[in-house]
Amino acid sequence: MKTNKTIQLLLFSLLVFFQVQAQPYDTKLFNAMRWRMIGPHRGGRTVGAVGVPQQPNVFYIGVNHGGVWKTTDYGRTWVPIFDDQPTGSIGDVGVAPSNPNVLYVASGEGLQRPDLSVGDGMYKSVDAGKSWQHIGLREGQQIGGIDIDPRDENRVFAAVLGHPYGPNTERGVYRTTNGGKNWERVLYKDENTGAIQVTIDPTNSNIVYASLWAARQGPWENGAWQGPETGFYKSTDGGTTWQKKVSGFPSFAEGLGRIGFCIAPSQTKRLYATVDAPSKGGIYRSDDGGESWTLMNPDARLWGRGSDFAEVKVDPKNPDIVYSANVVAWKSSDGGKNWTAFRGAPGGDDYHRIWINPNNPDIILLASDQGAIITVNGGETFSSWYNQPTAQFYHVSTDNAFPYNVYGGQQESGSVGITSRGNDGRITFREWHPVGVEEYGYVAPDPIDPNIIYGGKVTRFDKRTGQNQNIAPEAVRSGKYRFIRTAPILFSPINPKTLYYAGNVLFKTQNGGNSWEIISPDLTRETYDVPESVGVYTSADMKTMPRRGVIYTIAPSPLDSNLIWVGTDDGLIQVTRDGGKNWSNVTPPAVTSWSKVSIMEASHFDKNTAYAAVNRIRCDDLRPHIYRTRDGGKTWQEIVTGLPDDPINAVKEDPLKKGLLFAGSERMVSVSFDDGEHWQSLRVNMPATSIRDLVIKDDDIVVGTHGRSFWILDDITPLRQLTPALATQNSILYKPQLTYRVRWNMNTDTPIPQEEPSGDNPPDGAVINYYLKEAGTVSLEILDAAGNLVRKFTPNDAPDNVPANNVPPYWIRPQQILSGAAGSHRFVWDLHYAPLPGPVNFPIAATFRNTAPRPTGTWVMPGNYTVRLTVNGQSFTQPLVIKMDPRVQTSTAQLRQQFDLSMTCYDGQKKLANMLNQTIGLRAQIKTNLGLLKNGILAPKLHDLNEALVALEKEFGPASRTFAGVFGVLQDADMPPTVQAIEAVSAAQSSLEGINKKMEAIKGTLPDINTALKRMNLKILE
């Protein structure tokens, strides 16, 4: 009986243990980690744009999965103001004309294109963007336009386009009269027809115009359809009833598509429209309030690609001056008859939105695929789009350089190679450059030679020469095989000379692209099931259409060079175990036609384990889908517990910790500690944005976003170290990662102005992660290999290296202050000994560069150290290994010589400081005694002693500055000490010895003087 109870108790305990183990960890254990944005600062697709008439320097833009940004200086600098919200996909931004503090934001970019994103409704701010409130229309997914009553900030219209890939009823034009508390659908046709624009007559708020657009994106690349209810509508009763006004427009039978329109503010019966239609498209004009329309100019350059561009705007003071946004921004000065280019490439192309200041038509804001630019002089000059880190990437990769570089192809902007650490304290325009790859493709840096970059379809770029060679397989040029713009290309993780590339078949080269071989048949679907989401656009020929799919992802195994997994964009997973000779279809049954297998990952620990991120947004499915197999593809499990309803683009396995997975969705990064059984957010401080791809590089996670450039999460070692047992501890000191001694800033030139955009460098020093369940008394000590104390930190420390004005120069990074608060902490030690405590009126530090103080603590030597964290009297230790910057070629012996000489200078300054403190104290005591003595035989001796001390003090300053000057020379670079530096240290040391002898001589006179002072009952000199 007792045995049975024991067994039951044991089984119960094990069950509880495994349940606890399976649960996500409390984010308080690791939420001190921070993502950092590295750039590039180059604008991406922006479709929302508005200015503030009363504040001509203020503008807002809405970026495709980049959130909302604000400038108060005419576009010189832009600041994100929407980063704490749950979506970054923006379709439009509006400012209430009657109250510039009231903003409305429509989420979902409102475009029909293959790489679109969706949002979750309407947002409102009443404090000019400082805070936000969600105000409805959550299921609209795409809201292409909004307009606010010029006289009533609470009366707003929203043009809801709806689901881009399927039918839904939350479409059409909506109206609120109470600031978004309630919405009323006032114009609706059917579940397939949405609204793309709504505009209120600026002189009569009862007159409202809207354009409906029946548009559907297909589940395959570049599939798209349009419906019969597309048209232009007008209301004369404030939006309650509507009439279709299409007289003069092409009909649906003639291919009528999207209509963009505008009202001339100075003559409101004058309207212009861009009309998308194959044969009768063009710029149209109405002079009777939209009752009838006349084609003014059919030139396709003005209106072509109407599903992307349909923006037309009129000068607020002259109804004959009109602008059209397309690949180029155009201008007409004769009412739409003749046009000239207003703004085009270079400088941005593919324009989406125009805003003109109603009080000053020379102030114009343009939004394009290159970000936003502003002119204040009618187009003579524009602000830059090189100050907006809103680049859109499809994939991300890293190389094996130090510091490593990050690569990707940016939508409409070519390629980017950017360093993960800048030499000048920040990551600026100096640190990034195109690498010869087309805008949509993968980038594959050579694992052996980081100067060679492969990518696109397919090119080989040499950083050293800047030249780019086309090395594509002949099959690419012949048109025999199918490819899409995001064709995968990547190296084998086992054989660094094997490069894979894919269309609908898999290619391989082992000689840098000089020759290629095909190692697979067509791995896509032969026949398709048309998804239900296509709905009314389904046709019989879709069931017999030719093969259209391509290989979308390649996952070579890091354990077996013959094992390769691939996933297709039409919903197949295939695997070969013999290097491509034979392939097996191992697709999970739930992965149906046109489920895009976005990213696959072969396990680093088990050949039979693989993971697949499946994105089904093109089937009108926003749920997350990640699949895992542990038996080589025979069976699959969907592993999405804990993930929000958000399509998944990427899944990756940590190469060092089994079971640690990361996933990238349309809004954030998530982490799983139990091989995908449970997921939790790893968004931390990152704005909501589309994570299209991620890689684990050493101890970092690097993500490529589709709207916010590149981000890096430095040092994920705490995530690797977490265990259920560790998570129960009251205090945790995580083992620090391998640390490189790298100089934070090597710029000796004029600093870059603070207004210039830049990305963040990684933490400068040793990252020490710790966790406190409750607040406590803490201290942190760094010990060398011999156990000697190098540095000690407490929460009461004063900041290091901060000048009197509390504004550190750009080359000084103050040492962080230790925290004893509850929660997780990331403390960065700067790898220096403590700075010297500067006594009053004594210049310990040398004067360098604009008279700002230099750090005076010596760089520590590379080697083995111990970190000791003491919490409420209990100590925890972890080893810390410091290595030299791999780029530095100075030998260990030379570094040791530099260190020893520096410490001689460091100690010399400390000795001088101590002597100064002694002399100051002695002179204070002498002054007190002289005041008591007034006259007498002892007074002259005290006067003489004081004069000797004053004379000696005059030697302290020059001696200290000599030490500090040589110290600065030694510490300025990781180079062998020069002969003159060595000689200078010797001379300074000799000077110190001379001062010390004088000090000892002065001290030698104290006994006799103190004897006399004692007899007189005066204070002795100490």
C-alpha cells in the first residue's frame, strides 16, 4: 500500500515537473534584452502622408509595416510615434483641420500587390501622436483612405478596402460622428467590393465623394482580379445616400479598375481622376461636381499600374494646376491637358501620395516606395529620404567577417550590405553599401571570402573591385524554368563551396557559378485545388492552368550534406536524402494548394527533424502555421500554441541549444523553449513590423523586416541557459558570452552631427545578465585570473567620465550604473579599470579633443576573469572570457607591455593624487594652527612648511599631466608602444620619484614640529 502511494506521488511529481517544464518562462527572466536597429536609413514604401496647415513644419507619414512617423523640421529628421501599437501596417494618416492635435490612422496599406500587409482597423490620437486608442473596424484589414470633416474633428469617413485575398462584409465606406466610438456603414455593395478613397468637399461637408474598388489578389504570384461594382460615387446628404457617377468613364466591360480622384479646393465643382482601364485609362476631369467626366490625357505614364498608383491632387489656389503620382510625379498647369515631370528618379520613384499645404502651395509632401520627401519651394529642392529607417527586406543573411555584415535585397531599392558595428560609435551611411543584388532577392555572402557576394538571379559581386558578374545558369536566361523575384540562393552549411539556387527546380554549383547542375525535377504541384477564398473569381480554366509554383525555400541539413529539404510557394514540402538523385513528397496533409512554405529549417541536432513556416495569407488565412517532423517527414505536428493569429514567415532553430526555436510573423518575433510546444513573445522593445526572415549569428538574432530595416537582438545566451530549475531561483547570474575587446569609437575626425541618422552599435564591453526576483542589496565585482579585484560596482556609484555639463562628448560612453531593482537586468562593463577619482582643483585627466576629459581607467588585458554578483549577502560567480578584437594584430606580449606601461601611468596619477590630498590636508591644519599661534617661535617654521608644500603642489599638476598624456597615447590604440612612449613613461616615473623624495623630506620635518605643537596643546600635523 505504502509502495503504491509512493509510486503515485512520484508519478504525480513527474507530471507536475513536465507540465512546469512545458510552460513558457516568465518574460521577467529575460526582458532586459533589447533589439537595436542598425539601418539602413533609407526610406521604404510609404502610402500615408499628411501635413498640418497651421504648423507648416509638421508632417506625418504612414509606412507599409513601418508605423507612423512625425517630423517637426520639414523632413530634416523623422521620429516614430506608433511603435507601441500592435500593428505597423498603415494605409492613411489624417489630421483634423479644426484641431491639429487630433490624428486618425487607418491600418492596412490599402494596396493590391503580392507583398502586401494588412492591419487591424482604425486608431486615434488626441495629443498629436503621443498616445493612441484603437477605435474599431478591426476586420477591415485594409483601409485605403480616410477624410475628416474640416469643421468637426469627430466626423470622419473611412474607405475600407477589406480582405485582399478573400470576401468579407466589413467593406465599403464607414462614417463616425462621435470620433470613432461608433461606425456606420453608409456605402456598401457586396462582400467583394471595398472602398479605396473617400473625400469631403472642403466648402460643403454634405457633399462627399468615394470610389469603390472590387479587387482580389490571387493566391499565386501576380494573380489578381477585379469586379463589376467598381465605380465613383457621390453623396449630397452627408454620406447617408449615394449615387453612382460614371458618365464618361470606361465600363467594367472595358476593364475599369481603380479610380483615384481629388477636388479642386478653390473651385470645388472641378474634380480630377486617374482611371485605370486597359484601353480608356487616363487622367479625367469633371467640371460639374462629378456628374460627367472627360478624358484629358490618355498617356499611360500618368496613370499606369493603377492598382499601385491612383493619386491626383490639385493646387489649393489654382484649379488648373494638378499633380499625378505614378512611377514619376507629374504636373500639369493647363487643367490636365499637358504634363511635365515634377519629380522622378533618382531621388525616389513609385509615388503613392501627394499632400499640398492649403495655405502655401509651394509646400508639398510626396510619399513613395523610397519614403517621404518634402519641398518648401515648389519642387526646386526636396528633403532627403536617407533619414527614414523604413527599408523593406524579404530575406536577411550575415557573413563571417568581424564585425559581421548584414545583407538583404530591399523592395524597389536594390541591395544592402551593412556592418553590425560601426567604427565611429554609431552605424552611419559610411557603413552600408549596395552589393550588386537585385532588389527582391536573397543575398549569399561567400563563407570563405566575405568580399564575394552572390544573390539575385544570379550575380557574383566583388566588394574589392565593385564589379558585378552575371553567373546565372543558362536555364534562367532560356526561360525554360520558372523563377520569381525572391528566388532562394544560399550556401551549404557543411560544404562552403556548395551554393544552391532554385526556380521550380534546384540548381547547385561548386565552383562559384562557373557551371551549374540541376539536382531535382520540377518539385512543384502538377495540379491545383483553387482555394475557396478566390470565391466569385473562380473560373474553369483555373483548374487546368499550367504549373505556376516555384521552390520558395531551401534547407540543407547541417548534419548531412546529402539531406536537403525544400518548400514551394504552391504548398509542397520535398526532401532528398541522396544529394538530389531522388526526392520524396512529404507534405503535411493540412498544407493545401497555395499554402506558401515560406522558410524551412533542418535541425542541427537530429537528421530526421525539420521545421516549416507556412504562410497562408494568400488563402485568406491569418492564422499561424508552423510544422515540425521528427521522423524525416513521415508525420508532422502543427506547433503554434501561444502564437497570436498572425501569419508566420520564418522559423529557425538555435544551433547551440536543442529545443530553442524562434519564429518571425507579420508583427513580431516569438520564442519557444520546448521545441515549439509553446510559444511566447520576444518582441520586447521592437515595433510591430513584418519579420520576413531571421538568422542566428553567433549569439545574436538578426532580422530582416519589411518596413523597419534590420534589427539585431544582441546576446541571446540567457535564453540558451534558462532551465525550469534555474527559473525558480530568487537570483540568477547568467554566464556571460565570449566578449571581444573592441573600441567603441575610432573617429578622430569631426563628429557626424547628431541630426544625421544612425543605427545603434552593440553594447560596448562585457554584457552581464542577471535576474532578481525581488529588489535587494547588490554589488558586482570583476576579478582577474589571480583573484585580484579589477572593478567593483554598486547602485551608489557615481557616473564615470561625465564632464561638468553632463553632456558626454560623442567618443565617451559613461559606465552604466548597477541596479538592485526586481526583474531582469543587462549590465555592461566597459572593460576598463576604474577611472581615477579626481580631487578638488587637480586635473587628473589630460586635455584632449575640445578639452573634454578622457576615460582614465586602463583597458584590461584579454584573458580569463570571474564575475561575482552578491545579492543580500549571497554570492554567485560565472567565468568571463575576454578576447582581443580579431582585427588587431598586436601580439599578446606587446599588449602586455602596453598594459604595464599604462598601469605605471595610472598608478603614478593615483600616487600624485594621494600626495595632493595629503598636502591639502597638511596646509589646512597649518592654517588652523597659525590662526591659533598668531606669533611665536613656531610660526616661521609653519610658514616655511606651508611654502614647501605649495611649491611641491606646483609640481603635481605638470607631473600628472605628463602621466595622463603618455597614458592617453598608450591607450589610444591597440598598438605596440613606441620608443618615445616608453621613454616618456620612464621620464615621468623618474619625475614621480623626485617628487616622492621631496614629499618624504617634508614628512621628515613633521616629528620635530609635532613635538612643539604638542607642548603648546595644538593639533599635530597628520
